[in-house]
Amino acid sequence: MKLLHTSDWHLGKRLDDFSRLEEQQAVLQEICEIAEREQVDAVLVAGDLFDTFNPPTEAIDLFYKALKRLSDNGSRPVIAIAGNHDSPDRIESPDPLARECGIIFAGYPNSVVTSFQLESGLKVLRSEQGFLELRLPGSTVPLRILLTPYANEHRLKTYLGPENSEAELRAVLQDSWQSLAERCCDDQGVNVLLSHLFVVKKGAELPEEPEDEKPILHVGGTQAIFSESIPKPVQYTALGHLHRMHQVDASPSPAYYSGSPLAYSFSEANQKKYVLMVDVEPGNEPAVRPVELLRGKRLLRQRVEGIEKALEWLTENQDALVELTLVTDTFLTAKERRQLSAVHPAIVAIIPEVTNADMLVSGHQKQINLNQSMEELFRDYFKHEKGQEPNDDLMNLFTEILAEDEQ
């Protein structure tokens, strides 16, 4: 059996003012092509399907079109769970129609997938809270999946253990997974855990969560889950949340984050992106193979000294989204900012690094005092740009604009 593991699509996400929709369309098409080329038997999407609870219409449209193509008219099941960015109810709402295409959604850790059978041969053999067993078209062995979509710690305990349980979340999850594995998994089928949680190897350094990502490790969220809690019958654990592809642990079975298909923050600059191909037979350890994704734009962070070097570097790196740190001995002028923007279409941020900003210098440049009022800051800015004080009419207009903004 060959599985494709992907996650963290974050459809609808922007990078500051820059839309990523065209890139998302391109990379999802690439994932579909990989699934077809590799003749994948099933696709696992481990959460954060959208970037917000209420994604834009174009993101929803792209999502359903991509899943429909991945499902290949019901001959290749797609199992997708909710992440911490997703609305569980929104994820599950199209379930009756989705099932007809072989697409299976789980929004909550206690969700129960409705039984169905398609002409392609896809059939739900068994379904209960947090568990699904499928017969795949053309396969002689069943696929068993332990499903744990994201929920905060209180809800996970409520869904999976005694209500108001004082037990540690790790123990609650381990007991729930172990019970399902003992009752539903043996070496006559392929056994997988699909989850959107913060899973680490006990004693290992905690990996950083991505910039701009809603953190799971926070008050009201969930604690880190140790990989040793994964039950032994599970042959592969498909995880979502972290945006860098990496293996969490190899024992008792391989546990992987597939990572996001695009770099979504500059903390991911120069990261390669992947989907994971998992070849697995009943009773045996799977072979896991990363397949690199190539259609997203690079995110580049660069530090340069002086406007001329900045213009040269920007000219050489056109096909990327850029965060530029510019080292100068003076503050940037509006003209210089226009020069930079004119040579590159996708500068996300320019970070000035003024070498002598802490000293008063001759002429009109001085250290910015952010404790001043808005009017004083505007007066200083105008004097810096124009070399003279703003007149009374201009100051009155600025004051009116401030008042309207406050209202």
C-alpha cells in the first residue's frame, strides 16, 4: 500500500499584503500530479487545511477542487482532519457530498465517520470514535487509521477520557490510542495514526513553531505529546502543525511531520518543501520517501550594506518574496524606498539598520524619539523629508485626520 502524507496547506494565507493563492494553486496541482504519477492508494492530509476559521471563497473553491482531483473519482480515498487553524464544523459540513467522491473529513477527536460504499470498491469496514477502517480499491488488505484532529487540552480530555479528568493529557491520549489499537489493529492490515498535535521525542529539544503560526503550546492549548505514547501496532504516524518536514522518532515506528507545501513565513526562508511517500505492508516497517515540491516561490532574507548593493541583489533575485535588511549610515528616504520597489515586484519588508541612529548627527537627521506625540513625530518626519517645518494648514489637516481615525 502506498500512502501520500501532506499537511498545513493554510489555504487563504497571505504574506503581509501578498496573496499566495496562485502559488497554492500551483503547488496543489503539483501534489495531485505526484499522487497520479506515484499511483498512490490513499492521501492523508494532517490538518490546517485553511488558514482561518472563515477562509475566503477562492480558498474554499481551491480546496474542494484539489481534493476532488486527488480522490480520482472515489478510487483513491482522501482522509483530511482539522488542525488548530480550522473550524471543525466547517471541515465536516460537506461530508454527505464528500463521501460520494471518496473524501473523508474528521473535525473532532470523537468524530465518527458515516459508513458508505462506492462503486470504485472503496468501503468503510469499521468506524467508531477516533477510528476508521477502509477497504481500498484494488487492495487485499485494510487500511486502519487512528484519527486525532486538533482540540485543546480540555476538549481532548473530555472527548477521549473521563470528563474533567485530572490525568495528564499524555496519559489520556496514550490510553485512548492503546485501547483502539488493541481492539482494532493487528498485523493483517496497515495501521496508521493521523493527528494534528505537537509531538516530540521525550528528552529531545522542542522544535520551534513557525512564525505567525497559532501556537499549540500555550495556555488553553495542549502540552507536547511524547512519541513513546504511540501504540506499537501503529506502523506510521502522519503529523501536521510544524511547517518543516522532519522525522520526530523512528521508534516504536516512524513518526513524521510532512511540513507545509509552501514557505509561509521568513523563519522558513530557504527551507525545501515536501510531501512524504509511505510504502507499507502489514506487519512491516514502512519505507518513507520525501518528494520535493518545486512550484512555490522562495522566501529570502538578505542583509546588505548600502543602496547600490541592495539594488544589485534585488535585480539578481527576482523570483522570490524578499525581506531585506538594509545597512546604511543614514535613514532611508522616500526616494530610496521607491528605487528599491521599482527593481523588485515582491519586497515584503525593508528593515533599515542605521549604523549611527543612536547619535545626533549634523544636519536634519537625528535619533527618532518614539515617546513624542503623533503631531511631533509627523513634524519631525516632514522636516526630515522636505527640509522645512510644515505650515499651519498642513498641521491642521493632519490633526483632523488623526481625530477621524480615533473616532
